[in-house]
Amino acid sequence: MTNDDKAIVPVWTLATGDGRVSAMIGDEPMTVERLAELRSVLAVLVAEPIATLELHPLSGDLDRSRGIPLDAASPLAQHLSQLITQSARRSSVAATAAGEGLYRMVVPAKVAAQFGQGIVRPMASKAAAGGIYGTLVNSTGIAANATFVPVGKVAAAGAVGGAGATAGAAVAGSAALTVAAPLVLMAVAVGLSAHADYRRQQAVERITELLEQLHEQKLDDERSELDGCRDAIDKATAILLDQGKLGVSLGLDSAVHAIGKALAATDRRLARWQNALDKLPDGKAVEIDLLTKSFPGVDEHGGTFRAHLELAALAVALKRRVIILQAVDHAQSDPGNLFENFTRALRADQQRLDKLESNIAGVLERLSALELARPHGLLPVFTTGEVDRLMRAANRIHKLGDGVVVNGRATDVAVEIVRDKDGSVVVFPALPA
């Protein structure tokens, strides 16, 4: 994006089914504030889930390694190509969309909540106040010097079924409301899967660092068993995104079993943590040695407790990928209402994971608020070593609450897609918009 105040950004308004909406979109240019208002209003007025799709210039220094690549023959790439080809025929604004570009699909918070409250959540960045990790595109920077222009009178990108499905415009109101259920489904599914895998990568990196310090074989085996599930999940993802059918030979059942065992272990550990915190005296300082009996290593740079936290994060990230696979498989089995099936399947299991993450966050929040006391001894004064240990422990334990979100509300979700000239795409991890 240049700093040209006259930069034009085409915007499509995509629905996942037929719906009625007042003629509020029109063909007039919009500011970023107006576009945000439009998304919120449509989320309230339209019964079917909706999203907006923006087209931005492609930066040459974009790191594609964190995204999921799909070739031009994939359903998502074909749905996107179909949309922009039809748009170019009817709108001079979208005529430039035939080449490469960065597409940004934004799903309103009301709709995003259907995917699971905690599936995409802001992660506080220590590098900058108010920042988040993993942002590919600075949305504020993009919008500040751009004019968003609705792409009107566009045929649908496929109301049901696979690529090239029968097109149909949304009923009445505004022709700019395009029915594109498969495009929205595929973009959201791939973006959420990439987001979950990004969280998996982060957890694995942190676990590896911790285990190098701990030298605990049991935890290392637990990590290896979990990370070994990735191969089956990756293959299943590739098959489903090509609208294939999952088979037993993939090994996905074994992966699901391993993830289930890890989550059961996390539930047991969480119950012990909560019970230990409940037994602490209210309003009194807690001795470090008493705390480390229930939370071993909590006062150290590494520690078993922190390894258990990262193993829990790894299990949750892998389970979220599996849930997305199951939801896509369920939706594609009934093309007539694939987006409803998708969100219904996601909600069922996501609630347990959301509660698990929220409870772990609650434990970290309670720990970070504790007042620490030195161990009781014969001497009435602190030794230098005790002072140093107490200060280090207090600092590390208080930092456990940094970035913790307990029952955070749903935010708009953005999925960014790079489209190359050959029609292939790279879908990046979904982010809070």
C-alpha cells in the first residue's frame, strides 16, 4: 500500500446464503470507519453470516512461510478466481483483481463467535503497547490512506457445492451482497487451521527450550507423541481442502486418541492446580517453598509447571485443528447448508477447549496476584540469598499474568490470502481484526 491518498481498495460483501438487507451499500466510496460500521450493521440485519473481502497491493517482503499454500486447482483458489473474474466483467474498480494481490476477509465478531469464543484471541505483545503477535498487515496503516469502493452487481461465487457451482445473487436490497458460502467457508477454515498450527509451532518451540533445561524423559515423550500427530493432521487438511474424503489409512484416529490423552492429563493437572490455590490462606503471604510443592519450578526460568502449561497449549492447538477438520468434513457432506453445518460442528467441541483455556488463564491470574513470603527460619532477618531468591521469584510469578485473557469477548476475525498471478494462493493464520 502506498501513501497515496487516492489509493482505491475494492471491497466485496459476501453472504453465506440468501438474505434480505436494506439498500445501504451502494457504489459510493467509503472510509475505514464507514466500512467497519457497515460490517457491524450487516451482522445485525442479515440472518446469514456475512464477511467483507478487500483487495490490497501485494508487498514483496511478505513472509509466506507461516501460511498454508494451495495451488490454483484447489477449491478455495477456484472460488476466489471465479469471484474476481465475474467482478472484473462488471466493475472497472475490480478489473485489476485478475493478477496478484493480498485479499483480506473480515468476519464480524457476531459471526466469529460461532466458531468458538477462544479460537482467535488477541495475544498481547511485549514489544509494543497494545500490539499483538503475528500481524501480517497493519490494518490501521492500510486503511488510513485508502478509499474502499464496493464492487456492485457481482454474481455469486457459488451458493452451494464445489468450485464452479451455480451462482446466485442475494435476494433484493443490494446486488453487492454476494452469496459465496464455499469461499467464506474455505477461507475461514484454512485461516483457522493455519492459526492453530501457528500456535502449535510456538508451543513446540517453548517446550523444546524448557525440556533442554529439565532433562525429563517423561515430558519429552509426551511432547514427541503430541507433535507426532501433525503429519496425520496435515495430510487430512490437504485432502479436505481439495474436497476429498478422509480414510482410516491417514492415521487421524490415532492422532485424535493421543491428543485426547494429553487433554485428559491437562484436566487432571488443572484440577490439582485449582485445588492447591483454594487451600492457600486468604490475604496472607505464601512461602515460596509451599508454592513450589504444587507448582514445581514456578519460581524458576524454566520448571516443570511451565512445561505442563506449554504441553497444554500444544494439545489445545492440535485439538483445534482436528475440530476444524471435522467441521469441514461435516459441512461438505451436506452442501445444501455447508456453513451452518460448519459452525454447528465447531461450536460443540470448541466450548470445552474455551473453558479449559479460560480455567488455565484463571490459575495464572491467581498465581500472579499472590504475595510471596520467605521461608520461615531461625534468623529474624533476611539473608542476601533469600532476598535475591524472593525478588526473582516474585518477578517471575507476577509475570505469569502478562497477556492472560479470561473469558475474552469475541473480536472480528481477519483472514489474509495472497493470490499469485497463476491463481495459486497462500492463506495466513487468522487474526483478530
